[in-house]
Amino acid sequence: MKNIRQLFFLFVAAFLAYSPLAMAKEPPIYTGVFSNKAVSGYDTVAYFTEGKPVKGDPKVTSTYKGAVWQFSSDANKAKFDANPEQYAPQYGGYCAWAVSQNDTASADPTKWRIVDGKLYLNYDADVQKKWEMDIPGLIAKANKNWPAVLNK
């Protein structure tokens, strides 16, 4: 009986080690190492409605794809809840330029751009300058790399 239990736990451990979730090295939404907040706590809807980054209120939140999203108002939360794909940043909030290079990197919520109704974030001002040199081409590259880049 003891050997059967040991074999069972060995089987379960092996299965989990080779499951798709275990294989992914990066989560689908970037939250940082010691956080579960998407977009560093910024309100993703505000980029569209106010045209600027706005810090979210820790009391006004939603959970989506395993991350906590903060909003500056109940109205913005309601918009996000109704259609999160419309407001969530592309590539899970990872740096769009990094994803175009088949890599992942954190993103600075103050380095952003809305292109064709979609929110893109970049690592910093220097990376954003590279991104702005060929946004359509880099989006096409990033789209080809996403989401497989999470498994690198």
C-alpha cells in the first residue's frame, strides 16, 4: 500500500511538471515578482477615457486572468468588466517592444500608446523611442511571438 501511494504521488508530480501551465515561464499578465496587480495598479480604462495614465484605487478592483486590476472609478471598473479585452494592454502588459524581439520585459505604465484602439506599454523612454520607429512592423512581429514568448 505504501508503494502504491508513493507511485501515485510520483505520477502526479510528473504530470504537473510537464503540464502546459508548469511549462510556462511567465504568467499571462505581467504583475511583477512581488505583486498581483496588473499595470502596476494603473487604471487601464483611463488611458482610453482620459488619455493619460491614472493610478487605480486599491478599493475598486476586478480580477482577470489571475491578476488584480485597479480602477480610479466604479464607472471604469464597469467598462472593464463588460469587455476586459478592449481595455487590457496587449501582450498581457509586458513591454510590447520586448515581445516584438521574442522576449518579455516589464513595462512602465507611463510609457504607453494606443494604436488602432489597443493599449501598448513599453519598458522605458528609450525602448519607447525604438518602438515608435516602426510601430506597425513591431506589432506584426509581436503578434507572431505572442503568447509563445511566455514559454521561453
